[in-house]
Amino acid sequence: MPLQNIVHSKVRDIHIDERRTVIRICNADLQMPQINVRLVRVITFNNGEPIGNHWRTYSEIYGTLGGDVEALVEDIDLRERGRFTLVRGDSLYVPPRIALRLTGKPDTSVICLSEEEHRGSGTHKYYLE
């Protein structure tokens, strides 16, 4: 799965007022591929150490809720690498067979929309240095 199948959607819809902040992570007009979401997780970086270092047999969409996140990706078949910087409101579509490592400062949060409801299913460790 070539890296050009990864979709990085820049911030398009954040509404902030004194009561709340609303961030749209994905829908059809963000040019994000549609996935059948079976699991939603919120991930918060506690100490700034990288997370991930894996690839999956299914697609996921990551959205940044607060803070900046550095995403390092690698096509496990072609060994091509890419890097994306996500700011609050950005989304990243990660297709199957793309290894991923995320790095964020403490208290940075991302949401992960996954096509698989059992997190460990179809997950393979893959260390990106």
C-alpha cells in the first residue's frame, strides 16, 4: 500500500467559544476515506514517549484533539517512509500495511477511529527508529 494512499487532512472545522471547543475529525467533505468504525479510542500522551510502532491489517483514522503530533509512517512492503505533523483538528488516514509511530508532548490527545473492534487483532509490531 503506497504512502500516497495516506490522507492528511488539515484543520478545516474547529468551533471555539467560551463554552466549548468542537473539532470535526472526519466526514465525506474532508476527503477522508470512509471506514466502517468499530472502535473509538482516545489516546493521551503521558510522558512524551513515542507510541505505536506497529502496522495493522485494517485502516484507522487518527485525529488530533489537542497539541501537536508527529507521525512517522512506513510502507512495510516498499520501505518508503513519510512524516506528517498534525496540529489540533488535523486527521490522518492510515491504510492497512502502513507502520505508524506517533510522538506528542505530555497531555496531547488524539482520537483513533478503527475498523477493528479488538485492538490487538491484526496488529503487528514494527519498530520505526
